[in-house]
Amino acid sequence: MSNTPMSRPSSYTGSTPFVVPWFTTNPGYVSRFVFVNRSSQAAPFTVQVLPEAGNAATLNVTSGVIAAQSMYVLDASSVVTGFSAATRAGAVVQVSSPDTNIDALYNVVNPSSGVVSNTRLTH
């Protein structure tokens, strides 16, 4: 299991962008984004997918709402249903809440080997 904590910059007062440098929709892995909203207010979000040059992504879920005081799991294969080439891209998830209220990570699991990797997302 790999856990990669990343430092948290100074607080934002409104919307928080979480940067996802890399994610995959390769069918050999379980790939998902996990968000925790500690606020008493729901937090709407949008996803901007950033594929490699020349690799087109077919988008599906690009927005949603993280309920107040709850966890939200978004499967990567729900965000992108297909690529024209390699099954990978980057993304920016924009959450309408101050960064002090929201935590996020990228989780990828290899079901065959049981290897798990968690990366805390920066903003």
C-alpha cells in the first residue's frame, strides 16, 4: 500500500481546485476519487478532464454535489467512459467550498494483487 501525503497550501475562501496529475480507467484497476465534506453545507463540484495531446476523452459525469458532512466516491470510469488512445488523463476537480472543509484523494486498487495506492490531492 502506498500513501503519498502532500502539503496543504494556505486556505482559500471560496472554491477549491483539486489537481489530479494522473488517473486511469484501465479495466484491470479500480480507480476512484474520494471526497470528504466536513461542512454543514453541500458542496457542488465540476471535473475538467485533461487528456494527453492527441488523446480524446469521452466524458460522462463532469459535475455533482458532495452532501454536507459526508463522503462522496466518484469512479474514474464514471467520469470518462472511453479514450481514443491510452486510458489515462489528468483532471482538475473544482469544489465550491473553502479548502478547510474538503479533503480529497485518488485511490487505485489492483484487484488481482491487492495492491492499493492512495494519493492525497492538492489544491
